[in-house]
Amino acid sequence: MSTRYPPDKLSNVPEEAITTLRAELNGFGRAEIGFALLETFLQVAGAWGVEAVLDPRRLLLPDEMTDDRALVQGLIEESAQWPVVKWGPFTVHERRFALEDDQARWDYTRLAYCSSAATVWSRGRSTTYFEVVDHHRATYWLPDSLKEQYFATLEAKRWEIPESWLTAVPKQPKPWWKRGR
């Protein structure tokens, strides 16, 4: 007997090409541009039913951050008070953020770049859309339809889209039987 998982929003849609966008804070003129781009992405991706989580251990304030340093340092200090989640005999070192809440979205945007591991992924964690690793390496992986919505929202807000993002070439995903090879 097989286990059936509920289909996600895109299960009946053919796989789209994926565009990889580098998003390290030092790649923007100011770190706050990277934060604004991520916050806008979270607004758009929220309709896709994504989850945003980060590892609250070892949060470090990025050197690139200029504005909001004191506020973000306060968030980092508050994170020490967050309850530890137990799952059976295991301790879960991740904090979820409700993306429909403006304040939670703002907090996640700033803390993601402070974390050693922050991820935005689909429900069920089958697809990763954004990730920060080791406090500084950040990447978006966007299917064409999400990228179109995201870029349209950035243009409507009159945000300048980084040139490297505009020239990034989308790639077709490997067939499922070739993945991991």
C-alpha cells in the first residue's frame, strides 16, 4: 500500500525552467537593497503558500548592514528567548515565520542574512526558492511564472532589478529519473 501525499498547488503543471539568482548582500550597492528585494519576494511568494524558516542559533549581524543595525541586534538578542522546539526525543533548531504578517516578514528578511541557514520553500519542502547559507551566501531559484510575478512587482514598486538578474538564463530541470546524478 502506498502513501499518498496531498498534491501541492503546482503538481499538475509541467515543470518550468528555473532561474538561479545570486543575492549576497555585498552584491548590492547597499545591503538594504537586498533586504527590500527579499521582502518583496516574500510578499509575492506568500501567495504560493511558501514557508520561511531559519536556524536561530549563532545569529550574526552582517558587516554590510548599515541601517537598522540596532533594531536587528535587538532581534538577535530577543531570539535567545525563543522557545526550543522538541519533536519527540529531538530538538528542532528552526524558527518559522508567518509571511502574511508584515512584522514577521520584516523580521525574517533581516534575520535571514544573519543566520547560518535560512530557507524559503514550498509547503512539504519539496522546492527551495530562496536560501542563505553560512551567513553570507544567498541564492534564489525561481520558476519562470514566479520570476515573472516577482519582477513585475519590483517594477511596480519602481525597484531597480539587478542587471545580473535580468541577464540570468533559465534552465530546464533534469527529468526526475536523472536528478541526483
